[in-house]
Amino acid sequence: MKYVGLSKQIKRNNTNSFLLLIAFPALLLGMFYLFFFFVNDQDIETANIQFLQTIPFVLVGVGIWFLIAWAGHSAFIKMATGSKPLERKENKRVYNLLENLCISQGMAAPKLYIIDDDSLNAFASGINNSTYSVSLSKGIIEKLDDDELEGVIAHELTHIRNRDVRLLIISIVFVGIFSFLAEIAFRSLRFAGSGKRSSDKDGKGSGAIILIAIAITAVAYFISLLLRFGISRKREYLADAGAAEITKKPYALASALRKISGDPMIEAVENRDVAQLFIQNPTLSAHKSASWDNMFATHPSIEKRITLLDQFV
């Protein structure tokens, strides 16, 4: 895949970020409207009244959730990945590679973090210059040569320059909302099943409402995942191409990806949303053959990425 150019890709990702900021709240509001519609036996007038009364509370709740997640995303990602600041004195080689690449591209150097794991993986995160960072596993630092590690770092810097990381963080925040609501609906069903009911009629009524909530939140969560997957895969091809353009060494990144594919699993990473930030999905479930996860993979296959790099001119 030929790299489309920095300015064009930044504009595209900024547009996608704006569309996501509209699409996810619209999906959330649509979910609440359908809930009122079915709970009121498809009475449109009653559903409209309840929906209009609910809109301010939904928007305020989403706004608070988003602001908290936006402000605390760096701490959450560090906690989920176990990453810690990389000391310059002990890792001059890595800092030299990073800073030389940043100087060549006229960009500010992001912070460097290390994940204490012998597996090979890396990711970029952040929403602005003060929070941008590149995290590398101990294994990827020790097992890649300079050209290969330079290719990996250039890949992550391309994600930062393309605003991929900001776009992904927005999607992670919103998908988290739908996941939370779906979890509440399922827990409510379990609680209703174990609690005492005042009458069979009331019990059937509350059970029906909970089932409607479960069905609607499950569908909304599924759609939110599709929105996320729609922006997730192509970015890896573009970052690979961007790295090849920066370093002029596509073969080095291809070699690095071959080594990464042999052992990308980071034990500390269990959160599927955070896993999509990595250069290769670091979770165990992503490497099980014929698994449900493979149908909704956040990353293209290493083989396809290497094939494209081998053809890069």
C-alpha cells in the first residue's frame, strides 16, 4: 500500500475523529430511543416524550465519562500495559534512534517507556505533544538490531504524526461506554432472577424490560465494535508504509515484523481495547486459530504486511 502522504492522512484522521464524536453519541441516543419505544409497546408519542426528557442526562453523562477518560487515558494505559519510563543512561541506543528520526521529520520527541516483558511488541499513545509516548517491550529492545528497531520506532512515530493514536483513544472511550451499559443490563437480569418479586405480573414486566435492555445494548455494543474495527486495520498498513518512507529501509521493518510475529504476547495486557494500540495484537486470544476474535481482528496479518513491505518502492 502506497503511503498517501502526511497532510492527507492527518486530515482524514481528523475528519474520522469528528465523525466518531458524532456517531457514538448518536448511536447511544438511538439505543435509548429504541428502549423507550419497545418498553412503551411501540407508542411513539410516549417514547418521544421520555426520550426528550432523557437526552440532557445522557449527553451530560457521556460528557463526564469522556472527559474523565480523556484526562486519565495515559495513566489507564500505563496501568493496563505495565509500562514505565525508559531511563536514558541505560538506553542511549534507543534514545538516539528516536531522536534522530524525530529530527529528520521535524517533530518533537515523544516520551519513551519500557514494558518489562521478554516478548516483542511496541505501541504509541497520547492525544497531544505533552502526552505522546512510545512504549517498547524489553524483548524488542534486546532482540532487534538497530535498523529493525529504527523501523519499529518509525512505525510508531507515524501513528503519532497521522493522529492514529488520538483516533483510537476516542474509539476506546466510546466503546467502553457501550460495554459498561451492556454489563449493567446483564447484571440486572441476574439480580432480577435472584431477587424476590411482589407478584408474577410485576416479575414478568420487569423481566421483559431487562430483556429489551439487554437486546438493545448488545446490538449497540456490536455496532460500536464495527465502527472501531472500521478504523483500526488500515492504519497499520499506512504506518508500515510511513515507516518505510521515513527510514528508506522497508526490509528492516519487514524483518522486525517477522521476529515480532514469533512472540508478540505481553502477559500484562488483558484489555482488548488497549491491545489494538500495539504494532501486533499482544493478547493470547488473538493467536488462537479459528477463534471468534479472528473474525473481528484489529490488526491485519503479519504476512500481508510483510508482503506489502517487500513490494515497497
